[in-house]
Amino acid sequence: MASSEKEHPALGLLTRAHDPSISSQIFREKVQNRPLLLRPSSPDPREDARSKRQKARLEKAKANRKSKKPRPLTAKQKRELGVYDIPKEQQKYDIYVPIWKLWCAYMREILGMEKSRYVNAAGVGPLLASADYHGAMVDVVRCRCVGRVGIRGIVVKDTKFTLEIITLKNELKTVPKEYTVFRFEVPFVEEDNDGDSQMTEPQKPFIFELHGSQFQNRAADRAARKFKQHIDPDL
């Protein structure tokens, strides 16, 4: 006579806790028919040795290509290398005068000053707030730090929170935008006797002021941003 099959220990424990029908169902679903999950790194049994070698060779070549490609510099590395710093020998006011003339032509074009000398403040306000001020002639007319009032020069760097200015004395000044009012000048173009247009500085150039707290954005971000009128508590 054949001996009966030995009972599974898990089934015996389930029988003590549940009815026989319920314990049999739990044992069948949770123990006997439970799926066996293989590791994702397990090799595919359908691949032969040649396919495995080819796959390994391709993965190694891909890893070599990634290792040879230089990674971009981090913000900390850029600060340590001084990527955006202006060398001392290039902190000269005369170097940036041609850039100021280009900026004047750029402002006259976007404000339409070549067609008319009348500029409507309500119409050009959003244009002034979204313009690029690299190369602009600027004066600090109001600031919570009185030591910065009176700084005049050409903007060489327009960052999110500061303006870096080269003064007439060849000094690089960093002025924060917050709680500061800047004054900009745009001269008109006058014609000489020969009819050729040349850049001169008349007695009354186009002058406007901007509150630094209102355009604390990078120049690239301000170009596509729409500004809305709102109350400034500092005024």
C-alpha cells in the first residue's frame, strides 16, 4: 500500500486558523500558484552565446562614448574658474563706448525715435521694462545705500539681481537692483550739413528712469515676459 503524500506545513498551519475550504483556497492562491519573479538582470534564455557577446560589446562601446564626452561645468566650477568675471585689464571705460553707441541705436529702433521725437510713456513702458541693458549709460539716482547714489557708467553685465557698471574712472561697480532707481539716457540722431546722420548728444536727450525692483530678471527672461501695472509699496 502506497504511503499518503506528506502534508505541506503551510497547509497545516492554515487549517488551524481557517476552515478547510478557506484554508485550501488560500494555500492554492498564495503558495502553490504564486508567481516567481526573476531578477531583471537575469539573462534571457532565448539569447545564444553570440547574441550575448554582441550585446556586451555594444554596451561597452556605448559606455566609452559617454565617458569621452565632457560634462558641462557646474555653477561652482564656473565661479572658481571665473568664467563670467571681467579681467582687470579689460575694465576700461573706453573699451565699452562703441557698445554704448550700439545700444543707443537699438533703443531708438525699438522706441521708434527715428520717426518721431514724441515718446508716449504708457506705450513704451513695457518695451523699456523688457529691453536689454547691456551697454546702456546708467546713473544711480536713488538707493537705500546712499554710497551708491551718483554712480555713472556703462552697464557691462545685466544679471538677475544686479547691474555691473564700468565708471568713467575705469572702476567696476556692482549695484543691486532692489530698492534702487536707475536713470538711462538715449541721445537723438541729428544730421550734419552733408545730410549724413551722426550720433551727437543734444542738450535734452531722451531720459527715463526704471525701478530696479520691477525688472529683477535676466535679460533673456525679460524679453518674453509680459509686465502688468501694480502698486509698488516703496514709492
